[in-house]
Amino acid sequence: MTVSQRARNIVPSATLTIAATARRMRAQGIDVIGFGSGEPDFDTPDHIKEAAVQALREGFTKYTASGGIDELKDAVVTRLKRDNGLEYSRDQILISCGGKHSIYNVFQALLEPGDEVLIPAPYWVSFPEQVKLCDAKPIFVHTHEQEGFRLHRALVEPRVTAHTKILVLNSPSNPTGAALTRDELAGLAALAVERGFWLLSDETYDALVYDGHEHVSIASLGDQVYARTILVNSLSKTYAMTGWRVGYTAGPKDVIKAMDNIQSQETSNPTSIAQRAAVVALTGPQEASHRMREEFDRRRRFIVERLNAMPGVSCLSPQGAFYVFPNVSGTFGKHHAGTLIRNSTDFTAFLLDTARVAVVPGVEFGSDAHIRISYATSMSNIKKGMDRMAAAIQQLR
Ligand SMILES: Cc1ncc(COP(=O)(O)O)c(C=O)c1O
């Protein structure tokens, strides 16, 4: 049996693979510090869990409308108004099984074979693979470390062609943590309107911004850009709800309708119980989420300082999300126990072997000079992991 060309054309999620390796090593009794997973270490807040328990007790365990329950769509409308200053109606909202599923449905609804999708690099690993699953072409727009990995109009414009269908935005970014300013977004919005392409704005990390950065939703920058923006968000990171699988999309009615049709033939509704919990997460008290943000901020400052003190490593201070993306190319060309470190994959293998620290090689995100470290793990793990990493780097010759 031969699987399809489409299936052969994509690679599995590197971040999930690294997390699985670390889990397997731990099961073998090896003490590994995992910085691979983009998953908050916090538990889902109790009042959210309670809503799910209540839903179960009430027998809310049947199919719902495939695109989600009205109550949750209304909660999303409320959230987007409250936190993003955006006006949507219920029929402009679709609830899906996580942000990843939302994004896949957007691509399925908009892309024709051969269409080009502009993806800023470094990029989240799933963007190019999902585009390929739709027989469309990922076109990378390289951002520069010297510019803080910021995306701006001058980088995008030369990459736009007659085939450009969508520009993907991910601010704050996974993996770099770069968060775009209002001016940068305005430049990109103007370009999208002039050249007539869609914007897929993945705002999964919008609640996790630091140093007074103001998150701006590009759809809020005027009617014309609003009409060509599809906003995706998720409850996974903001509310520590990765396992619940709830994400949502807001956009023009016809696109949302097309996505709903696709979803109705694909997964049907997201889990009924998780939807009821999501209503409470979005509309209930936000303190737990704010506390998580404060703790991420504390870890961010600590980890950036520790990394910059390591020889051969330099790390920008990110404005958002819960990742750092240090440049480790200063260690390339060095050896450990007779093995040469040539690239981010070698460095990652060296860290796992020598320090028992799991990170993701930057090459998976489109930059081989870097590694991605998630600080969505406890401060004690971070301290231990940084100590081990520093000691391992000292051994390089
Ligand atoms: C940039 C980005 N978008 C979307 C997602 C999707 O998250 P989920 O499917 O858990 O909602 C992730 C998760 O890692 C992410 O990093």
C-alpha cells in the first residue's frame, strides 16, 4: 500500500515529536528537562473545570451544531469586543477543535491548488505543512534577527505575486515572541488592501504580551482590512486549556459559512463539554489568566538573562508568547567528545545527550542558527535546565 502524495509531502510536527521523546526518556527513568512543548504547565483554572463538570451532570453530552453552540459564539463576540475592540456578529464566528483546526479550515476554505501563501519566517511549524496539505505553496518571508524578527511591509512587498492568496500573521510569534506594532500592522494592512490578498491573523498569544506592549488586532485598523482579515484565536494558551481543544475564527460571513460546511463533513462539533467550559473561560473572571501572564513574564526575564551569559549564545528579549529563540551559532564549529556541532540539529542533540535538556532545533522553524526554548515550564525546571545547559556549553572545545 502506498499512502498519498499529499501525506508523503508533509513532515510530522517537530515540536510534538520532541515533547514525545522527552516523555519517553522520562518514562525510562531519565531525568530530562523539557523545553520543547508549547504548553502551559499551569492547570486549567477551577471555575472553568467546574463548568465542564456541570455540563456533564446536566447531560450536555450530545452533538451540538457543527460550528459550535450559540452561547460560545456570543462569548467569542464579547471577548473580541472587550479585548480586541472588534465588532462581530454570531454568524461571523466558527468554533473549531483548537486553533490548529481553525487555521486548517481557513486554508481549506480559501486555497486553490497552486495558490501562494506568504509565511513570515521563522514560522510556527504547522503553517507550511497545512498549506501543502491544500496543494498550495508556502512562500517564506524572511525576517531578520537584527530587526528583532519584525515583519514589515518592505519585507513582504517583493514576495507578492499574482498568485498570492494569503499573508499569515502571527503576532506575538511562535517561535520568536516578536509582537508587531500598530504602525507595522498598518503598513501590512495597506499592502493587503492594495494588492488584494487575505490576511490570516493568528492571535493565539495575544493575551501574553510584556513590557507594556499593546496587542493590536490588524482587523481593527479600518473597514477595508477588516473585510479581508480572518482572525484565529485559541483557548489553549491563555487559559491553560491545551487538551480541551477549543479554537475559534472570526471573519467575513461567506468564509465562515464555507469553513462551517467543511467542518460539518470533517469533525462535526468541538467537544460539547469543552464548549461549555470555554464560555466560562472567555466571559468569567480573567484573574487566573493574568496571574499566568505575570509568571511567564518573570520566567522570560530570568531565562533571557541566563542565556545571554552563556558563551556562544545570544538571545533577544521577546515581547510576547512564552518562547525564546536564542542564536546558538557561536557554538557551531566546536566539538564535544569528538562530535562536531555544525547546526541547530547537532546542538539540540548535544544538549539532550550531555545536559538532558530538550529544546527544538531552529531549522524546524526556518532558521538553523537558533533553537526554540519554551518557558511554559516551572521556574525550578528553568533554573535547573539553564544550569545544565551552561555547564554543557562550558565543555565545548
Ligand atoms: C502560533 C500558533 N497557532 C496556533 C496554535 C494552535 O494551538 P491549539 O490548536 O492548541 O489551539 C499554536 C499551538 O502551539 C501556535 O503556536
